[in-house]
Amino acid sequence: MSFTQATISLTDNGVMTMLKAAISKADEVGQPQCIVIVDASGETLGEIRMSGAKFLSRKSALAKALTSASTGGASSSIPETVRSAIGLATEGSITGLPGGLPIRIDGVLVGGVGIGSGTGEQDVAVATAALVAVGAQI
Amino acid sequence: MSFTQATISLTDNGVMTMLKAAISKADEVGQPQCIVIVDASGETLGEIRMSGAKFLSRKSALAKALTSASTGGASSSIPETVRSAIGLATEGSITGLPGGLPIRIDGVLVGGVGIGSGTGEQDVAVATAALVAVGAQI
Amino acid sequence: MSFTQATISLTDNGVMTMLKAAISKADEVGQPQCIVIVDASGETLGEIRMSGAKFLSRKSALAKALTSASTGGASSSIPETVRSAIGLATEGSITGLPGGLPIRIDGVLVGGVGIGSGTGEQDVAVATAALVAVGAQI
Amino acid sequence: MSFTQATISLTDNGVMTMLKAAISKADEVGQPQCIVIVDASGETLGEIRMSGAKFLSRKSALAKALTSASTGGASSSIPETVRSAIGLATEGSITGLPGGLPIRIDGVLVGGVGIGSGTGEQDVAVATAALVAVGAQI
């Protein structure tokens, strides 16, 4: 095994494109949102709190993004039976709340996007719009 | 869309008027209370821990105030099925405990008030008295 | 004295306009930056970590933004003799590092912008570009 | 030595009287202030952030109040040579910034008051006014 391996990462152009697409979708849905994008190490790349969004949803949107970046799956795919235990063991970073999706481009998990303030369906719709904008896997 | 939008904020006169009314109601009810008032971004504007109130209720009163300032609803309106999950994902900032009410004046959400130390009914009665004192929507 | 007072706040359109202008200036300068924008209570409205920016500069950029939003002045205007003391007393939130500027529009302090990763001069240049983009006072 | 000893503590009436006197003095001085009052264990009893005060001064005002409640002296009496070391060792709770005064009534140290947002002189003047209002030792 080699000491290093090739990977890819999101550029700021990718992040801004995702934020703009998410805002556009949130406007269309009529629900202001908190939007958070993290990299493959969970470090924030970009975020926006839209006018009228719930300010505490910044925290839950971050947890959703972290969950998806770490697990590679939708935040809602955390099994219900372990949600409390995993949430506690990760100081709230892992959540089963819907609205977190992994950002997978060219087969590589490059991070996660988390959306919060709306219903679960609204949050997922906005997260999906952000993924579509950069050609990420849905 | 403009770069800014008009809004209103609570003055310290408004905050002191709310604190006095809450203390007066708590005295009437016979239950000393922790009273916390936050602005529309969740930053504390004023608080009082009455003689005989539970000191840890400062924390729950803050969570109640934050919940109402963020969601625009009573803290007790957080659906029971998601309370644990949202509480974990927001580091305890969102709570379903009764005693948090939004401060909405002239149609604008200007913050939240949270009360803690009594029963749910006592906490809500004191929060309501604080709202009435500044002509906020009940 | 009234219970409320009129004010204004930044919209997400204002925040996105500032982020885009800051990125554009950083590209022109050739120094990737961390860009943080907070509201008048210090709650984050938006942020971007550009490709190649220092990830820990997210923290210093936040401190710069908070400093300017709280004091209404440039972060660099904190007197040198009190920087350590005030930094300690505010858990690092107040900093004298250059790169934080207040966002003042129509005479109202609506928040702060903080930039970090470059030299002090580069950080201030990028912060200034963000202010110009929304017609804020320089 | 006995297992217990008599002491006295501030009532909420005492705290509200101090807050009102501090606000009144701050209005007279023309500098909005953050005012924090803690008990003899450093637990917050009351606080107000006046309209136009610096929101980060809540933190430094708390540190000043804690310093005076803990040491029984003015925050500014912490010797300059040890300020950094003690500040670090107490996670910023001890500060030498002026504006913190002990609340000593009938010879008993019942807490501390901390003021922040103005000059050192303004902060001390407001803290003193709060002490005078409850007959505390100056």
C-alpha cells in the first residue's frame, strides 16, 4: 500500500454554486433555510442563514451535514434505534433528522450538505437542489 | 431584492418592563422564577434569578427563550416525537419544555422569553405576564 | 421611552453579494481567504472558506467579525495595551488583528465582516471590497 | 468550629434595584452598558444589555463581576504583573479590566457587579451607582 492516495475536494466555486442553488430552491419552496456545507473532514466550507430562517437551525443543519460527510449516507438513514446513543456519543454531531445528504462527485465523498428550518421534505428538496447544481450523485 | 430590510428591536426599557412584570406575576403565583429574555438572534438582553428559584433553571429558561426566539412559537409546540433528536442536534438549545414564548410586537418577532423553576403552567403564566406588559402578541 | 426601536438588518441577498465581492477581491489579490459575516448580535449570517485558505483562519475571521459588530469599529482599532486583557475576558472573541470591519448601512450598524488568511493589508482590502458591494460605509 | 455559619444574600429586590440604578447612571453618562450581577458563588443573579451596548461586553462584564465576587476587591486591583497568568489559569474569569466591584453589605461579601461597554471610568461610575442604591460599601 502506498503512503498517499489521490482524491478530489470541493472548490469555493463548487461551494458557492451549491449555496446559490440551495437559496434559489428555498425561495421557490417559500421556506427560508439555514444551509451548511462541510468538507470530507467535517470542517465548514460555506454556510448561509437566509432572512427568516430559524437561527438555531444553523446548529442542526451543521449536524446533518457532518452526519452525511462522515457516514456517506443521508442523515435520515441513521437507524432510529441507535439515534439517541450515537447522538450522545458524538456530542450531537450525528443526527437522524432529515436534511443531510452526502456530496459524492465522480465517486468520491467530498463532504456533506445540511439544510434546516423547514419540514423534512423541504430540507431534503433544498439539499438535493444543491447536489444537482454541481453534478453530485443523487 | 434589497441588501437590507426594516425591522424593530426591544429597548432596555422594554426588557426591564418585561422583567418587572414577570417578577410581579411570580410573586403573585408564589413561585420564584428564573426569567431570561433574548433578542431575535438569541443573544441575551436581560435575566433575573429570583430568590428561591432553582439555579439550574437559568439554563432551561435560556433554552426555552432561545427555542421561541428561533421558531417563533411556544417552546411546548415542538412535536414530542422530535424533541430528543432536535435537542441533541442543537446542543440543548431547542427544548419542548413549557415556559418559552415568542416576543412578537407589531407583527415582528423581536425575541423570546423563557421562564423556569415552577410547573409548566406557572412558567407559562409568568411568561405571558411579561408579554402583556409590553403589548406583545399573546 | 418606547419598548421597541426601528432598525434594519442584512438580507441573504446582501450577505451573498458581500461573499461574492470578497471572493472576487481575494482572487484578484491572489490570496485565498476565510470570509465570515455576522449580524448585529454576533450570530453568523454567512461564511466561505476558499480553496487554499488556512482552516484555522475561520476562527480568527469570526473573532474579527464579532469584534467589529460589537464595537462598531475596525478590529485593528482595539488599543494594543488592552488586547490581551480583553481577548482573555471575552474568550478570544475580541481581537486586535486587522481584517475586521463594521457593516454600517444608512447609518445603522448591521453586523461585521471578518477576513483571515492573508496579510493584514490583504485582509482589510477584501473586507473593504465586501462593504463596497452593498454600499456600506467605508 | 461549627458545621455552619450565618451569612446574608442579595434578594431579587436588591438585584433589580441595582440594575435600575446602573441603567439610570448609564443614561446620565450617555453610554449604554452591559450590567452583570453575580452572587457569592459567581452564579448570575441578574443582567441587562442596554440598547446600543457592545454585545461582547456581556462577557467582559461577567468576568469583572466574577473577579470582584471571588477576590472581594475591585477587578482593577489585580496586579498587572499576574493578569495574563491568572486570566489564563481561570479561563478568562479573572480580569484586571476596570468596571468590576465587590458587593459588600453589612460587612458580608454577597457578590460582584461588572459593567462593560464604556471607558474604565464610565464603567466604574456605573458600578458604583449600583452599589450606592443598595447601601453597599464603596
